[in-house]
Amino acid sequence: MKHRLICPWQGGKILASSVRTLVHNPVKILKPYLSTGNTAMDIGCGMGFFTIPMSGMTGMQGKVIAVDLQPEMLAGLQKKTEKANCTKITLHQCTYDSLNIGQWKGVIDFTLLFMMLHEVPDPERLIREVYEATAPNGKLLFAEPVGHVSRKDFQKSVSMIQQTGFNTVDFPKISPCRSTVFQKKRC
């Protein structure tokens, strides 16, 4: 299987910079879709730009699973979770071939795929794994950067996600991205 170019871990600190909130405010982006008590998953979490705010938004009863391929990204996130005293975040390293998230089958209320699906060697498999982990009525926020992903390629991904069993429920405006929110059909 051919591996696509992934964001190098050395860029993780830049992607997790507080200055980025001027463009991507995690609370503003996630608030309509994430609730107290949710179990959330941040796939391609990097060093936690969205992960740590997600932890606060899910409250004391919520959980966040942070998934990344690169151990250096997860190590950076681990340091941030310790500093912020975030104890509800589970770090999970995936592989090139699989998210390996079977232990969360049917329990994820919200999944974030933010500017990373274009880096995945087998996006269809990733979406199938996300679908299996998603609880009935669970949501998926999918966003891709305009500069890296053409409108045509984004629409192909949207169609693939829909074919897996997700329904489109929203089109949030997130600059400079194309984005769609999906909801898993009730079983």
C-alpha cells in the first residue's frame, strides 16, 4: 500500500499554537456538535489543538480518545495533558493500515476528522472503522483544507462517507476549509 505524505511531527507545535485559534477556534467549531458527557474521538490529533478543548467540552462524565500515527505527536500531547491536568484523554497510536479502534465499537458520540483524511493511504477503511465505532446518532465533523484538497476530491470523500451509512446534517463554515457534518443512521 502506498503511503501518502503526512504532516511531519516537527510541525506539530505550530499546528497546536494558540495563535491558530484566530483561524480555527476549537470551541466555536465544535460547540454545535459536542456535548457534556459525550465520548469523542479526535483522529489525527497531532499535539492536541482540538483534543484538549474537546476534553473540557465533554465535562466530567465525558471522554476523549486522541488518535495519531506518530508517537512524537502523542508524546507532545501527553506533555500538554499533564500540564493541563486533563485526565479524561486516552492516547491511542494507530498504524498506517488501521485505526485499531475496535475496543470503542458503537460508543463514540462525536468524531473529528480535521484536515487529515487526504493523508490517509486507505480512506475508505478509515471511514468504515469510524462508522463501526460511532454510536447510533453519533456525529462526524469532516473538514479538509482548500489548498490541499480540490472540490472534486472533497465531494468524492463526502460520497464515500455517505455510502458508508452516514447522513449529511450540516455544512459548517470553517475557513479555509470545506467541511461537512454527518450523523450515523439509527440502527
